[in-house]
Amino acid sequence: MTDQLPPDTPLLLKVNKGTVPSFTTLLQSGFTIETEPQKTISELLLELPGFTEDYVDERLQTIFLNGMPLDDVSSPVGSGKSVLALAGHMPGLAGAILKRGSVHAPLRSQVSVADSSSPDESNEPGLVRIKLFGIVAKERGAEILNGGARMNSKKLAAFFRNRPELLAKIISAQLADQQVEIQSLAETLSSMPELNLTIND
């Protein structure tokens, strides 16, 4: 039955009070949003729950777009599929080199995406997978999960299969209009397309 469900099928997890933050490591694998190709990274970020201009400027110290360090958030998102990884300050010399606007940026082995190629003139919508790490996931992940996030169901299945301690925090699971047995949640998700995950307490 699950392989007949459309993409973005809603999955609502009700969890024990105060435990939503325990699930924010889910966001390391990323959630997907569709966006216009001429929209800037900054405009995209400011649409996320809890992301203000001050938060972007002060807390997002490390940003990668398609695996390359990004300094300029006024860069366009572009069309096609992209991966945007967000983190706070990373420790050590590597963190200093990869930090946005770092004086050590010339030591990077690759050029910043902000400095590469010409702007994308395509009008096709882009799909951006946004990954949250460290302090950013801790500070903003719960809001994102509360509001719903489009996620890869097979990655969700693997996540829950390897974390029985989190399954124990789930009170109920509802896929579309059907209740799902919590202990069989990973197996159910493994045969699905992408879904829209919401976690509430």
C-alpha cells in the first residue's frame, strides 16, 4: 500500500512532552524545499522558521553549497538540485578556514561557490536539500520539525531502525489517515517515496 502513496504524504509523529529536540539530528540528512532559481540564499534562509537576518549573520558561520564553502549569501540558489549545509562555528584551523568571510579563506583548496561561474538564467524551479548541523540543528530544528519538513523516507527508515531509544519516545504515528505501529515504522517507511514529516509533542 505504501508504494502507492504520493510524494509529500504527511507523516505525523506525536512524541513525549519536551522530546522534539531529541529528533533534530534527523535534519543532518536534510529536508527538501522547492524554490525559484533567481532567489538568493539569504532570501531562502529567511523563509525558514526562526531564521532572521541577525541569526543568519551571527550564527550561520559555516555554509556549504553543493560541497563548497559559501561566503556570500546574496548568491542565487540556481535551478536543478542543490544541497545547502548550515552549521555554526567549526573548531580548529579547519573551522577558521571554512568560516564565512574568514581571512584564512585563501587557504581553501577550492574556490567559493560565490565566486564561481555566471548567474543561472534558468526559470526552472530548484530543489534544495537543506542540512542542519550542530548548534543550528539544536536551535532551529524543533521549529522546522513542528511545522513539517519534506524528507527522504528511506533515510528516515534507516534513522529509526538504528535508534530504538527514539522510537521509545514516540506516542503515535499517523501516515496519511492511517495509524502505523511504532515498532514497524522503519519497515513501513522503507518502501515509500518522500514524505512530509511533522513531529509534535
